[in-house]
Amino acid sequence: MVYQIIYSKEADKQLERLDKHISERIISVIERCRINPYSHVTKVIGTNYFRARAGDWRILMKIENNQLLILILKIGMRENIYD
């Protein structure tokens, strides 16, 4: 049971703008979520979204269990991601 990962246009642009070592770290965190996402993420209170940590960076995602899909919505610094 492996989840498919889809990046939104916004998340894809944010990932492209980052330094290579930071983007590799973020991608490795996202790839860990592919097999068992709930062991690597935390629910964002008051929403249907989840977040994962990669140092000071946060990855905002939505998990669709019935379709085995993880949609990466937004990638950003901790202080800006929830705006």
C-alpha cells in the first residue's frame, strides 16, 4: 500500500526556488510519508490538512486514504507556512 505523491503548482515552485541540499532534505521527508504517512505527520488543528517537518521548513499536505494519494499543498518556513 504505497501512496502516490502529487505536488501543487505552488509547492512545486517553492521547491524549485530552494537550495539543492534543502530541497533534497524536504523530498526525503516527503518520500518517507509514501508508505505510512500518519507516522511522519501531525494534523493541523482546525483543518483537514497535515504537516511534516524538515528542520525549520514545513510541508503542508492533504492525505486522501480512499485514493492512496498525498497532495503536497505548500512548502515554506515555519513562521510563514500557516498564513
